[in-house]
Amino acid sequence: MPQRIDLCEDIRQTGENFHADDKVQFVIDAVYAIAHALQAMKSTVCPDDAIETSWISRYSKKPDICHAMQTIDGDEFYQKYLLKVQFQ
């Protein structure tokens, strides 16, 4: 069997040599903040939405978003929901 030469072996990242940038946590927090704000908005403008209580599998049809959230006013979303997200 011929010897395999891995050209990328010298630059491979492992747990020993990987150090995440300090700013990565800000991106993670931003994603969580938007997710929590969207959830708060959904519970306010779509209180009767049944998606949260129904079982969805990978074979299910994609759930539809409620009509009230199909077009979102960015300024309203920012002021009423995103600015109110708090992490403990």
C-alpha cells in the first residue's frame, strides 16, 4: 500500500493549538439575543400559534410562521423586543 502524505498536517487545528478569538462570544450572544427577541415577539403577536406544542420531525412539512410575523418592522423589533433581552 502506498504511503499517504497529508499536505495539510502541519496546519491542522486540534484542541491543543486552537484558540478562539475573544470576539466570538459577542457573536454567540448576539445570535442568542435575536433568538430570544424573536421568541418574545412571537409569543406577543402570535399567542395562539401551536408550533411550540406540536411534534415536528424531519419528515414533517416545514411549519408556517404566523401571519403577524411574516413582515417585521425592524425599528419596532429593535425597540420593543431586542433592547429588552437580558442575560443572567
